[in-house]
Amino acid sequence: MATVKIIGRKKELALLDRYYHSGKAEFVALYGRRRVGKTFLIRQRFNGQFDFDMTGVLEGSKAEQMTAFHAAMKLNGYKGRKNTNWMDAFVALRQLLAEKITPGRRCLIFIDELPCLDTPKAGFVNALGHFWNSWANWQSEIMLIICGSATSWMVRNVIDNHGGLHDRITHEIPLHPFTLAETEEYFHTNGFPWQRLSIMQAYMAVGGVPYYMSLFEKNESPAIGIDRLFFGENAELAKEYRRLFASLFRNSTPYVEIINILAKHPQGMTRAQMAKELKQSNNGRLGDMLNDLVYCDFISKNNVREKKINTNSALYQLTDFYTIFYNTFVTKGHTNQHYWSQHVGTPEVNTWYGLAYERICKAHIPQIKRALGIASVATEYYSWRSRKSKDAAQIDIIIDRSDSMINLCEVKYSEALYTLDKDEYLRIMHRRDTFRAETETHKSIIPTMITTFGMTQGAYSDQMTVKLDMNELFDND
């Protein structure tokens, strides 16, 4: 297989290289949502170096998983019989690898889609733990890499395991969607002529998921691509939605119900509000499901500052760009295959662009901090909404700094220079004053504008202390 250039992933590649050359046994767990590029990363980095590798069968039975394991053993030189339980299968793997181990050379094991192997009552996790504890952990040449899209399963059953695998993972690497900078690198490497606004508009619909980006074609605009992928006949990203959650959760229905509710409340909901709308108890089960969705990069858990006395109320928001786009537009059952390109510029789409740009900013707080010159300053990031003002004043992004300053960020999307008029300026000042009064903060507040192309000069724009544009969000440190 020819080696393909790996876009981005510099941090993850550096970690993999460090662990590969550590000179001791390594057990590495790489996890992330479906289509984020886990398998591609490992197979491209270690192309042809595996002493054993296999992939779990999605929704397969125990017998099918055992067959896949045995087939992989045979491809790697095993000549024994097929095992019927995992304990024996890992004993056979130990025998196979013992013949391959050479002092000073890495013995590389890769098991992809590991959660698939853990079928009910199969005893897979115990057998894996026994394999590692009884033998592999003592072989300095061994490097075992496991991958899984079912992120919550990986965290709960392997990384935070309280049984035989307790504290046995030597390293964990969460793989997240691309940033805007990595997305730009991907499109330009693949010959797309798109400028940053076009790249950002595509990002608003599919996020930084590499596979979704690979479905665009360089001879089409983002709008035409979105039509084809979401609204066209046999639209691939319309069909992806059900598969996405089914691949992550064995019982995906309650998770999809949470997603559906959060999609209707873009400003976020508390756990108590969700429990009430779901008509279920606000118990540990709901908490576990919310944590699972956070692990999988679908939702975020943010603090909402309400009072001066460090009281924070957790607010859950749907943040996955693909999921939001699907629930906002595709679920409405549009039959027009050119729906998106024909509605660009309408109030509905413009409003959505504004909210999507705000989500992009929230997903790129490190880039905003670097643009502000405060990358090394400890900060807390949250949203805020008034509990007292009649207009329920709300602030998009607050960056609360340890140097006694606060950046009060207003996010404005436009496809040209943004003009700040008197009415909007007064609204920003009102939100600032309301925030100061209700929180009783003694920190200095810096009104900060984040626009797409910058601001026109004028009496009111000149009053804004800090002005950023989308170019800062494309920063790649």
C-alpha cells in the first residue's frame, strides 16, 4: 500500500513516535468518533510494520469475531486451529508473537474497532487483560495499539477499567476532528481552489471530520457539495446519521433522543431541563449518557457564570457541526435536491451561518487566545445569560483570565466588512454593564469583536478595544 501524506495530526504522530521508540512495553488506546481518521492514522504511520493486526466486525456475533481474529492470525503466520473462546485465542496470539519477537525490534500489535469484539458474555475484556498482565506487559519489544469508535466504551471498559486492565493502558490518545487550519491544509493539499470563507462554510456543515470532507469535489462549490451530500438522491451524509450513532452505542435510541432535544435548544440546556423534557429521572444513567456524548465530541459541557461567588451551572450544548446541520435542515424532509444552493442568502440560512460561526469560535478558543496574546495565561471559558434583565441579555463567549481581565466576545458573521452601528454598539455596552452588575466582578472587561472579514472604520467600531477576524481562527500553532 502506497504511503499517503498525513494531514495535520502532528501532536498525535509525535506521541506515537515517542511511544514506539520508548524501549519498553507500551499499551496505547486511540479513540475518537466514527470517520475521524483513527485507522488511517495508524495504518499510514506504521504501514507494513504490524506483527499482528485485525479489525472487529461491526455488529458481529461472537462467532464472527472469533472467525475474524483467526483469519488475521493465519495471515500473520499462525497455523493452529480456530479457538472458540477469547482466553484460548489470546494464548494462541502469545505463541505466535513469541516466535516473532527479536531483541531491539518493535513487535507491533494493532486491534481496530476493539469494542466490536466485546460481545455479550464473551469475556473479551478479561481475556485481553490476562494477555497483557501475564505476558505482553513483560516484553519490552511489545507495542499494543487498540482503536475504537465507541469512545465511551473505550473509556469505561479499558481506560478506566477497574478489573484486570486497571491502570494498564500506558497512554491514551483521543483523536478529535480537524481544526480550521488542518481543514484548510486538507483541501489545499487535495487541489481545492477554495478560499477561507468557502472552507469555513463547508466546515459549518460537516465539521472537521476527514471522511466527510473527502466527499466534497474540487470542481464544485461548498453549496453544491452540500446539496449533493445532504439533499440529493441517495445523499451519503443523509444516510450516515443513523449509522453514526449505531456504530457508537449498542442501544443508540436514548442517545439520539438527547441529541434531538439539544438540537431544539441551540443555546443549551441544563441536565435538569433535559431530564424534564425527556420525562426521565435526573440520575446517574442520564449523567453517564451525557458524558458519553461529550467523549464522542457531540456535545460540550460548559459553565454559565451566574453569580459573583463562583457558582457555575453546567450547560450542555450540541456542538457537532454535522449533527447540528442534519437536525436543522435534513430532518425537515426537504425534497428539493438543490435546497441549499437555492436558499443561500435567505434569512434562514444567514441566521444559521451566524450561529455556526459562533460555534466555530467556541471550537477554536486556543486560536483566539493566541490572537489575543494570552496563550500562556490561565483562563476559564463560558457563556453567560442574564437572570434579571428584561431582555435576558446573553453573551456569546467570555474568556475569564487569571490576570484580572475578561474578554467579552461578540461574534458577528458577514460576507463583507462588518459595520457596527449605534444600536448594536449600545446593545453590546448594555450586555457588558449587565454582566458586570450581576456578577459583581472587579475584573477589567474588554469588549472583543470577532468578525469574518474585519470591521469598517467608524465612530462605533473604533470604540471596540479588540477586533479579530476569521484569519486568526485558521492559525496553526
